[in-house]
Amino acid sequence: MPPKEQFILQPQWLAALYNTLPYLIWSAMHLVPAFYYYDHFMLPSWLWVILPLWGLPYTLRPAVMDFVSLSKRPEWYHRLGVDVIQDYVQHGGMVNRLIRRRYPAYRIVYDKATVRKQLSASYMFERFHLGMLLLFGALSVHAVSGRCWKWALLLLLSNGMYNVYPILLQQFIRLRLKRLLQ
């Protein structure tokens, strides 16, 4: 019988594993209160308002998303601290440093094809968070109309952390990626 080969995680698998933790933490922190509010304070028929709002950004073309982005200059994103947030998210600085300890040559972007792939992914992530921004906005408006002030504040803060900053982060990432294509 041949000796057992040592199990070694490929860099892609290790990246997926490390990226799961920030995703789970951020999602649990912000989605659990939103689902709880919907389940306990809203009628099920509100789903017919919320779901179309969530899907609306998926109709936007990349050119439209670029046109409505905050800025064409990275300095604005630095002033808002978007580059700091980038360290603690999926595929962020902390995760990449952990992977590079074991695989120093690991890179997500290494040629023009991967730059284009990441650009496409950034539009997809921004669309998701734009949809969630609208969804959380509808929940917040419902909370205000029902005079649930604490819930309105919690949902508003969650909306900022879970959606506004990730939207700005995707715009910032695209600025950096587009420079690589020039």
C-alpha cells in the first residue's frame, strides 16, 4: 500500500476557507436583525415590495454604475476610510496576508484576464449591495412609520455598514483595477 499523501490545501481552497469567516461575521451581524424585524413586525405581503427593490439594481449596466459612482479619484475613498475597511472584508488585506504566509506567490489579479474578471465581480457585488441598500431602506421606512425608533436606528446603521461601505469599496476597487488595464 502506498504511503498516504499529506493533505495540502490548494491556495484557492485556502482563500475560500479564509474568506468565509468575514462573510459569516458581517452577514450575521447585519442580516439577522433585518430578518428578525421583517419576521416580527411586517406582514408577509411586504415581500412583494422588498423583492422587486432588491432586484432593481441587477438591471443597471456597468456604464450607469460608473456614472453614478462617488468619484473618479481614489482620494475621496481614502478620506471616507474605504481603504481601511478593505483590510477586514472578503478578499481583503488581512485574508490575503494569511494566505501569502503559506503561499507567497498567491495573487488574485496577475494578468489582464484576471483584472477583467475582478472588474466583472465588482459590478456584481455592487449590484447585490445596492439591492440590499434598497431592501434595508424599505425596512427602515417601515420601522419609522411604525414608530419603532430603535429598530429604525439599528436598521439604518446596519444599512450603512453592510451596504454603503461595500458599495464604496467596490467602486474603489474598480478604480484601482482600471488603472491596471491602462
